[in-house]
Amino acid sequence: MSNVIEIEGLCKKYNKFTLNNISLSLPEGYIMGLIGPNGAGKTTTIKLMLNMIKKSGGSIKILGMDSIDDQGRIKENIGAVFDSSYFVQDWTVKQVEKSIGIFYSTWDSKKFHNMIKNFGLDKNKKVKELSRGMQMKLMVACALSHDARLLILDEPTSGLDPVARDEFLDILSEFIQDGKRSVLFSTHITSDLDKIADYITFINNGNLFFTGSKDDFIDGFRMVKGGKNDLGREQERMLMGIRKYSTGFEGLIRTSDIKSFSNMSCEPVSIDDIIIFTSKGGSNNE
């Protein structure tokens, strides 16, 4: 199985933020969710992959090619969708195709028109007249009309209503069905990941916390709950985050440490639980 994305030791230094030593890989034919709190480094990572900003260190290979040396060939084979439309607002849908299609030797006009028909997009409507969900579908139609092998998406479902989000996720699931195409998308809506992601990469404060299969990510942690006098000093040091109440506490632990908490209740966790407790360390609600 070949990897469509291979990132090793990626760094980007700003005055007040550093993306530090990020490494990840995405196998062909799968979907990876890129998660983390706001400001964690998700968008920075995506911009580095798309060569929109210059990296401070590390290497990026996309579809087996160097992201800088082979950027022309890479851009022929990838599609990018962001959280807001990058089209001129006064363009019609028809003008979008004319303006975007000329940049791709593999552009398929018939496929584009079939997609906008299936998406219910009026080719004579201006971009600014489209709803956010429709603008997102237009970006996807463009991304898929030049036979992209990889989609890179930055918060694509943010602001979409539940129906539009569900339709968008179905499009992504269908996109990878042939086993030759892949998706990387950043999101803070973890229910999207529950539905379609195969892999998770979690970045927190510029550092890589986890990268691997979604099942391994969720199975690697448990939520422990107990009374206010149940928690020993050694046990508290093992917690990755804690929330205290007047009657007790709940805290995040690694599943490998579960034997040390045999006197308490241990429960499965959600992706949200892991993000919240590892990012903020929980909170006191005395």
C-alpha cells in the first residue's frame, strides 16, 4: 500500500507560534481527519502542504513527489477546498468553470456539468447568490472535475447545516470508493470524523499528539470517574486532564493505565473528550 502523503519532521516558526516536528502519513484510498483546538496548527500544516507558505524544516511528499520541486505536477493531481469560497463573487457558475478549467490539462467539462446538475447548481447563478453549502459543492465540483487523486480540505463543513454536511460527507465517501483516491480534511466537528474518517492526526499547540487509525485513537483512552476522596496522588499524576466537582471528579487516562484505577469507574471516551481534556487539562467546577 503506497502513501499519498508523507510528512517528516515538518516545522514552521513564527514569532509567537511554532509548528514543531510534525510527521504523518496517509495511505492511498483512505480519509484522514486533522484535528485540534483553534490555533493548534491545522491550517498551517495544510498551507505548508499546498506550498502557500515556506516551511522552516522537514519534508513533505505528496503522491510520491516533493511538495516544492514537483509542485506543478502535484497541483494537477490534487483538489483543495477551504472554509470559504475562493472564487470571484460576481462570477457565474459557468464562468467559474471557464476560469478554473484552463489550469488543468485533465479538466473534464462533461463531468463538471454532470456534477453541478447533480448538486442542483444553476450554471447562470453568481457565486455570491449561492448559499454556503452550494458554494462548498461548487468548490468540490471543481476539485473533482480534473480527476484529482487527493483532496485537501480545511474546515469544509464549518457553518453548513446538518443536511448539507451529511451530503458533503457522502460525496467524500464516494470519492474514495475506487481505492485510488484519498482525502485529508481538518475539522472541529468530530461527528464528521465518526462517520467517515479512517485515520486521525491530532495536533495540539503546534505539537503532534497522535497520528494513526481512528479506532486506535479512541481505544487508547478512557474516562475515569470517582468521588472526591478516591483519587490518590500517584493516580492524579497519571491523569491527562481532570475536571473536578463538589462531589468528585472525572479525568482522562490512557487505556494502558486502567489497572491503576481499578477502584473507580472507567468508561469509553469520545473524540471530543480527548481533545478537551488533553488541550485544556479539564477545569474545576467546585
